[in-house]
Amino acid sequence: MDIANTVKPDEGRSFSLQAEIIRQIQTNDGQTPCYATSASKQCDKKECGWRQDCFEEVRERG
């Protein structure tokens, strides 16, 4: 599957393309599409491979 071609960023949202792609992967894997949605480091998904990047994305979005 070509994820890059299935992701359609919603207008009105300011997520980066990276965030949109990761959220689509999470959805496709049956997970909650939560990448870059935490307002603080209150994430309980300690095993997530995107955890550090997620927090950086949130920080950048400010």
C-alpha cells in the first residue's frame, strides 16, 4: 500500500505531512490516530515507536 498517496490532510488542520502520514498508519494498524495530539507529555503509550517525535511535533506546533 502506498501510504503517501492515501493520506489526505484535512483543510483547517495544521498538522505536518509527517503527522498526517503517521496518523494514517496508526489508523490502518487499528490504533487510535493520536500522533501529535497530546498537549503535554501525558501519553501512556510507552512502547510507541513515534513517542519522541510525537512530543517534538507537539512542541513545534506550540
